[in-house]
Amino acid sequence: MNDIAIKVSELGKKYYIGVKHESYRTFRDAIANAIISPFQRARKILKNQPSRSVDLEENIWVLRNISFDIKQGEVFGIIGRNGAGKSTLLKILSRITEPTEGYAEIYGRLGSLLEVGTGFHPELTGRENIYLNGAILGMKRNEIERKFDEIVSFADVEKFIDTPVKHYSSGMHLRLAFAVAAHLELDILLVDEVLAVGDLSFQKKCLGKMEEVAQRGRTVLLVSHNLPTVLSLCTKGILLDNGEIKIIDDIENVVNVYLNENIRLDGKVMFSNNHSYFNRELKFVSAHILDTEGNTTAFVSLIKGFILSIEYKVSKPLRLAQVAFELCNSTGLCVLSSTDLDGAQEIFKSKKIPGLYRASCFIPSDYLRPGRYIINLSSSIPRVKMLDDIQNAIAFEVIDTGGVEIKLAQGRRGIVCPLLLWKTELLEQNNYK
């Protein structure tokens, strides 16, 4: 038990829905209700009506029978579809909400990064909030002072450190919150999906810091839809499905189960208006996989390539905005990434006016191995903020239609298998006997 950082046993969380909450009552109302309620209850029974409001309640279990152990120094991932119970589990472990049944034991000092700005007092300055958060986490003042400069430098908020955080942007909130949680001397760090709010450069910075934290033997529990991130950081994990554990295993096996059961092959995907929590300056509308003749398809020929077509709406003028995608294989490992700035720097300098846009990119597939692939979409103003982000946006399958893979590349190692151009020439002729 000495090597256990988090122990969860038979954990469950139930919420009641459809309950009419009573307004605030005075002491006189409470006495009057105590006198009247027996008569009201008797009258309802005679009329065959429910005698209590609770009889009209409907409850829903968002977590049920959750049990697992996380060892000290382990980087543990939790994945699952939206509504699977991931964030609720982290809130229970963070002591924000109580479980309905079961228990969770935490061995060590714990810090959590669940929502942007969580734990910050809006009227206090960034400096004051750093000390406040450290005190809440049980840090002594000299411990916080020793880490203060590192925190401010990592968050890149030196100019605004004495400004009330209510004037901070969401990106500044995130940078400071992550810096505080990652730099203070914690034993356990819980991180929810909030890393997606930062721009791409800050995401990389955060991932590097989390790797450093893990190498120092501290325990990290990560919830994310970004499967490449989960695969690169975590060693073990669980897949939550409708509030229950579907599988707990090495992270590669967990991700494989998730992909096989939850990623549907479809050559066309329309996105809802509320698919993410980012601002609405730029929103992805749809994504299509097209063959070389412009037909929508979920199956791509190994020798012909395909076109990725992305439609998005811009609601106000944007400068320096880019649209990007990641192409990941069936294990969630990123094979390649590209942006609409590749080879077209004039797009970067131009302003996007409000309207509906379509960005298309031809992707040769003759270097890909046959199998299933997933595309993640993102848009950002580099080094400033994310505009939109959709993980596992669309999936397709590369099929061998001409034997290129079989004839020339069978048995080769590697994530991709390109047919590269070689040149061989005779440099010097020798008469060997």
C-alpha cells in the first residue's frame, strides 16, 4: 500500500434530475409546513397521487462501480466519449464533489487543473493568486517564493502579474493556472481537457512540463480526448463508457479499444454549433474525405491519394489565423500534420473577413500503410490563442487497391512506408577476380 498514490473503490455518483427546487423559506414557513404537510400527504394518498416530490424524481448514475489503483510516479490516462463521466471522476478526486457511494483515498498533496481560472479570485492580482493557491495547497510562503519566478516566467505574464486576474484573457488564466499547479511541490497532479484552450506552442510547453513532472516521480492523472498526447505521456489508463470502466490496461490497449468501438468511418461529418467551448470567432462546420474525382468516400485508394475538405465560418475579421489538421493512425499516433499556411505565406498576412470558407488539401496516400486513420482539426492564431479544436473529427480507411504496398514495401518497418526515389550510379569499375 505504501506505493499507492490514489485508491478508488466501488465509487459511484448519482444525480437527481427533474426535481423542482424550493425557494428560500423563513423559519415561520418551516413551522407552518410541519403542521400542514401531514394533512396534504393524507389528501394525496386518498387521491392516489404521489405523496412526496421525490416520487417524481428521476435519478441518473454518471459513475458506477469505479475501482482502480494508481501507483506513485505513474502517469495515468482516462479517456472516453463526452458524457462518459471523466470530469465528474476528477471532481470527486479533487474533493469538489462527494461520491454517492464508495470512496477515493488520496495519499499525498494534490493539485488539480480542471477548468480555466479554477481557484483564482478575480479581484486579486496574479501575484496574490499564486500565493493564495499555494496556501490552499498547503505550501509554506518560503516554498512559494522559491518557485515564484519560475511560475511567472513559464506563464509569460510578467507584465500583468500585479493586475487583477479578472482582466486576464482565457489564455492568460490557463497559463498561470497550469504554471502554479505544475511548479509547486505537489505529489499528485490532476489535469482535465483544459490544455486544449492554449495555443499550440503553449500546449507543447505544457506537455514538456508534464513529462518533466512525471520523470521526477510525481503522479499525474490526465483526462483528454487528444489520443496522441495520452499515448505519449501515459503508461496505463482506463476507458470510461456510460459511467463504468470498460477496460483498464496498458494505455495502448485502452486506446485501441476506444478507437475500434467509438470512431465511425464516415466520409462526411457535420459539426454542431456547440461542439467546443472556444469563442465563436471561427467555427468548423464540416469535414469531407473526397477521392481524386471529388466523390465523398470513407475508403481511400492506396495508390491514388485523397482530398481533405474543411468548411468553417468566420464571424468577425481575423488576422493571422490558420487552419490545421493532424493525421493519426489507428493507435492515435500522429503520422503527419499540416496547416493552410504551408507554401502560402500570403494567407498568413491576409485578413479573413466574416463568411463561410472551404479549405482543401490533397494528401498522397501511397506512403501510408493500409488501415484506419483519424483526422484532428484545429484553428489558431499562432502563439496567441486557439480558435477551434475538434479531436477525432473524421475517420477513413486506406485500402490496398493495386499492390504497391505488397510488391515493394511488405515487411518494412515504420509508421509510414513511402516509395522514395533512389538513384544508383557506377563510380568506378574494378576487375575483381
